[in-house]
Amino acid sequence: MPRTCLLNSFKAAIKAADPKHIVPKHLPDPPKGRTLVIGAGKAAAAMALAVENHWPHDAPIDGLVITRYGHSLVTQKIKVVEAGHPLPDDNGVQASHQILTMTKALGAEDLLLCLFSGGGSSLLSLPIPSIALQDLRELTHQLLCCGATIQEVNAVRKHLSAIQGGRLAAICHAPIHALIISDVTGDDPTHIASGPCTPDPTTYADAIAVINKYHIEAHATIKQALLAGSQQQLDETPKPGCHFFTQVENKIIASANQSLLAAQIYFQKNNIAALIQDEAVTGEARNVGKAYATLTREFNQRSQLLKPPVALLSGGETTVTVKGRGCGGRNTEFLLSLLIALNGLEKVYAIACDTDGIDGSENNAGAIITPDSLHRAKALGMNTESFLANNDSYHFFEKLDDLIMTGPTYTNVNDYRAILIL
């Protein structure tokens, strides 16, 4: 069954980024002193549990990690705190303050073991003293809805944070070993959880440029802080070359590429040719959907070069500029646009999901389309274009019973897309 095949390929992609399999292989040796484990992200609890299960019993270890509500796991030595995502909340702020305090207490013979994954920017949120949490929440909401890239969003967040943009590393007197599950295109650690332990190449001026580019209505205190920073009245985020980064190792342990390769192997074992088109797709989700519809038609027309069945795989992180009042995420918006552009093309199935199990802010990982999806929608009296215009892809696929629900996957290597041509 094509549907089952697509679902199983997604499971293979998730398994390749499962912390319990990947974290143990990258653990450092214990230090002479103690090890403090801190972290933030949707995979933070699973990563912490993997550390506990494989850390030497005679080596002292404790710590605190922050994860999204509903993503906690039972640990013994490393405390897990649940907090708000995608908008920061008091739980995240309080836990981030604890992490900062615990990190400052470390000595030269200790070790700071950091566990970062997607979602960490919101969860590890400690605004600078002049910024109120509510104003940061409102700013974050606007940034996430305007179509800005994650790199642009994080350039702003870093300059309003007391812990991100390399500032955690700046106050640590112990060596730092950071294990990172990448949810950003390019796998640059500075963009994952807003880079608490990495140099920040962006500036206050860059943050202001993002605010202006997307016509963000930021609170006056935020504008004042960014302006003061641009005029050198506030310290910049730590830059490449700062001496304390010599004791920091940032290591990417899982990425979109590994998951796409696992899915490719799954398809090949089932006698389906699988091509990884792009592991770092960006751009507006609906435009990417149109582009992949064109690509699918080209493969159909050139079937003599590569005979079906064929799976076209891609990863990355698209964006959605929200103009309607509907519900949905970038994966279902991609699929809805793809469905419209395919216009009932026969023998084409597709899946698009976020590997963290959450597409946007809803409770689904993504959705699936079949050759008869458009026909079924019309039979139900649904105007497909209207759903897309209203950014209401969630309810569209809900009515078709084609949403994919996984619950928390405890990992996050961004989007997974597969188009199956039979």
C-alpha cells in the first residue's frame, strides 16, 4: 500500500534521529570534577535520558534541561522542566535563569555538557532585564507569522537574550561539550537554540534590519534596547575569536541528511528508486509545493529515464506568511499547494511531516495526499483554493481524515517530504 509505504519511510527518518541511538556514541569522557548537564529543545528530555543511561555510574552528574509541554520523560539525576513553545513563558524563563546560575558555579575541572535541539530558542528564553516577557512573546509571535527565516528570527532573539548568542559560554569557567540535533538548514550551531555556546556573527544592526524588513510592531522597550546596542551602549553578543570559545566543542549529532538517507534506504529495500532532491529546502511553503508539482510532472513525462516507482525526497524548513485566520503548519500548507498544482495527477502520493511530530502549533505531524484527494475534497463541497488562501490546511486535511498524528517523537531534524510516483 502506497500510504503505508510513505508512513513507514517517515518512521525510518525519525528513527535515524532518535536520541537513544545517537547520543551514546558522542558522549565525552567524564572530567576530574563533576558534570553539569543542561539543555533545551524538543529532544532535550530524550537526550538527557540517553546521557543518564550511558554515563559511568561512578562519575558525578546532575543538571537541568527544558523541553516543550508534553515532551518530558522520567529521569533520575537530570531535572526536566516543561515550558512554552513556540512562545516563551515563565517556566522557561525561570528554568533558564537556573541554568545560568548553575553554569556560573562550575570550575575549571568540571564539564558543562549541553544538549540542544530544535525548539530551544523559545524554551531557553531569558530576556535581558529591560525586556518584559509579554513583549518578547508578542515580538516572537509576529516574527513567526511574517515569513522571516529562522536565521532572521534568531538574529533578533539573540540580541534580546541574556543566555543565547554565545552568552552562556561567556560566563562558563569549565570546558563545554555541546551535543546538537540540528533543525536548521545548513546545520550551523549558531542557529540551533539560538547558539548559547557558539559565536554570533550577527549584530544589533542586523536585528533592527529584520524588524524593519518585516514591518514588525515591536514594543518601545525592545526598540530602545536594539537601538542602544547598535550605538554601542550595550555589549554585543560574543563574536568569533573570543578567547572562551577555545574551550567549547559544538557537535552536530543528527541532521536532516541522516534521516533522508535512512528513508532512501527504506524505499530501496522495498524496490522503489529514491532520489534525495534537496536536504535544505527553504522558501514559502506554497511556492515550494508548486515547484515540486512541476518536478513531479517532469518525472512522469520522462519515465523512460527512471521507471516508476520513484520516491522524491526532500528536507529543510519552509516558511508560511500568515494572512488568513485558519490553522495549519508549513507541511500541510506545502501539501495543499502541491495537491492543487497536481490537479488530480494519477498515481502520485505524497507525505509531508515535521520530524518533531508537530506541524506548526497544531497536534499533527503533517498529512498525506493520494491521487483521489482532490476528488474527495470536491465531493465534500470543499473549495481547495479557499482553504489555502485562509492558511487553513489543518482543517482541510482533517476533513479528509488525512492528518498524520504521531505525538511527540522526542527529536527534531525539521521537515520530511516524500512524493511517491507509481
